[in-house]
Amino acid sequence: MSLTLRVLAPDQNVFDGSADEVILPSTTGQIGILPGHISLLTAIDVGVLRVRANGGWNSIALMGGFAEVDSDEVTVLVNSAELGGSIDSSTAEADFQKATTAVAGMEGQPASPEKLKAQQQLNMARARMQASKTTA
């Protein structure tokens, strides 16, 4: 018994296949999905979706959206996504360091659209970096 996982972004079908287990980065924490899971609808945070299939784990960097679980089918609709295996690890690490520096430079400043955007860039860079390093 397995799950059917579909990860869809506006511009591409990121993943469409079977999985033994899925771990979703929801806005309230990580949610593990196994076959037979109860129906569920949840908001997805910027983070890493992990997929276990054929005895190995793969990662997908997600940039926010929604997920639905129903009858062993997991459908994830996101703003943007990248397969961990297609992300260059060194570029992702450099982007993360750049975003970390930008956020640190705004520490102590009042809330502003620029500060919010810098934090969002940091979250996305972190997700890409983590996804690039967690393929097995």
C-alpha cells in the first residue's frame, strides 16, 4: 500500500508518483503522512517536503501553498517548488549566507516591508539549502 503524491506549481508539475511516506512542512509544524491517513487540508509553509519511496528519501523545496490528503492521495499546490536533486548545493549555501547577512544587517530596525522581504528571502534560501543536502 502506498500514497500517490502530486506536487504542483503554477508553471510546472514538480512531482507525480508513488511514495511510502510524506513529511509536509505545514504552517503549524511538520506533518507525517502514511497510507491510510485521515483526510486533511493544511496550509504549507516555506520549507522542505520529504518523500520516502523505494527505500530512500528525496526532498523538495516548497515556497508556501496548500496540501490536501484524501484516500491515500496527497496533492500539494504551491507557489513554487524545486526538487532537491536539481538544486546546486554550493549556490544554495551562498544564497543562504547572503540572506543571513541581509537579515542580520536589519536587526534592531523597526518592522518594514524591506525587513519582511529579507526574512522571507532567508526562509526560502534556507529551504533550498536544506533540500539540496537531504537527498538519499
